[in-house]
Amino acid sequence: MKFSAPPLRSLRLGSECFSTVIHCGDAKVAEITQRKTKYRTSLNLGSLADSPDPFYSSPVNLQDRESQVSSRRIRQIILEQSKRAHVGHIGSALSIADLIAVLYGKILRASNPSDPERDRFILSKGHAALAVYGALFLKNWLTEEKLNTFCTDGTTLGVHPEHRLPGVDFSTGSLGHGLALGAGHALAARLQGSSRRVFVLVSDAECNEGSLWETVMFAAHHRLSNLIAIIDLNGQQALGYTEQVLSLPNMAERWRAFGWDTHEIDGHDANGIVETIESLDTDSGMPHVIVAKTIFGRGVSFMERQIKWHYLPMSDEEFQQAMNEIGLER
């Protein structure tokens, strides 16, 4: 018997809802953001201006899309769509904009979203889906009309991605499970004699999940060399900094101990991302993990490393400042 699930409806959350949803009002935000010291990190990545990014191109008119997918264009879409829908998860999406720009602009082998031999990409940290929607739009896989339905009733563009949307292979959002989906698909590709690769982008907070480490062991045991995990190591999660919630120092060493080929990079350096991925042997050997050191809210100064921008929407003034900071005046 064949069962079909009813379509999911997107949940639109305004600022007035967040105190109920995550029991965290302004007082709690202040407590979290002021607790102890500011996020202590060895990333030392500096500001956007400190590291030239070939994907960080000139301001764009979304009516005139080019083939190149750029991190600035993706950031523009993240800010505009989150403001229009009055939703959060902005900082999480900005954190991975450079990684997504490189993957969709330079790395993923996919002529179209229905090509059976295309590389697969899984956004395990599904709450950052706006970055992926931006890339799909810039690749002409998503129309502007469809993009503008983000977070409206009945849309397939929810806060978390749904596989009913062309270009999204797996619905995600239940943290800690995306890597398992990727490992299964990597094993399926091998059994089918396919050369397709599987990329899975996980958050560092997902490394708190036992299900992720079960998959790490499984993938190493089966030597899934066509599986590439990318960790968005931005050092924070919904209600605190990861070092305070559950500290996992020496992330690369932990994965290496389980038998993975490990690499550490600046997650905002486009050239470094490309060079690292292109150097991987995806035909034989062990699975690969790239620990990408990133800054939460990258590109918007008042959002960088600030916990509250995991879930809060922007005011008109904040939106204007954010757009100015990425080089787009409104």
C-alpha cells in the first residue's frame, strides 16, 4: 500500500512568537549575550574587507541574474527575504553564504536539479535554508515569483527545506540526521556504480548529537570516499555558545580519530574552499570532513557572533544598516 503525506505548511514566526517558541525574551537574550565574556575563539578571521573574495561581487539587480553565484547575492537574498517574511535564522544563513556560493557556483556537478547523476547536497542545518534558496534562484532553478513565496502559507519554501522543491534532495531540520542521509546516499551511489558525490553541511552544534557520531563510524567503516561533510564551525547555537553548552574542542582531531580524512579551512575564503575540495580523492579511501571556521552573521557587524540573531527578525532600521554593510543601499 502506498502512503502519501499531506503537504507541509510553513510556519511564519514573528518576533512576538519567539518568547513562547523558545522561552527566550529580551531579558534572556541579554543574559545570554552578556554571560561570561564575548565568544572566545581562535578563528581570528577579521572583517569581510580583510579577505578578498572573488565571489563577493558588485551589487546586483535580481532581475538581471548571471551564471555566477556569489556570496554577496546570496546575502542580499537572505536579508531581503527574511525582512519581507519577518522571520529569523538570519545569522545562521549568513554564516554559510560563502560556502554555499562556492558549492553551487564552482563545485557541485549538476546540469539541472533532476539529473540522476548530479552531485547531491544536503543542508543538515536546515534552519539556514534561505542561503540555499538564494543559490537555487541564482542558478535559475527557482523563479523570482517562487522565491517571493518564502514563508507564506502553502509554500514549498519554508524556514527549513522540503524535498518537494526542485533542487532540494532531502527535507531537513531535525538536527543531527543529515549526515546519515548523506551516508546512505553515498553508499547507494557506490552500489549503483555512480561517480556522484554527496556533500553534507552540518553545524558544529549538531556534533552534540549521538546520531551524527554513529554515522561518522558507519561512513568510515564503509570507506565512503564520495561523502564530504562540511562543518560550519561558527561556535554558537540557539541559546548559547557551543563552548558553554557542550564544549567540543579539537574538532578535526575528533573526526580524524574515527578514521576520516580531515581538513581545516577559513569558511569565508572562497579560493581556499575550492582548493581544498578539489584536492579530495572521492574515488577511493576514507570519507572527508572539512572543518570550516566561520563567523555567525558574517557580513553584518551587529549580527556577528550575537546569539539573538539566531532567531530574531530585523526592524526597518536594522535592515537598512545590514544592506548598507553588504554594499547595497536601500
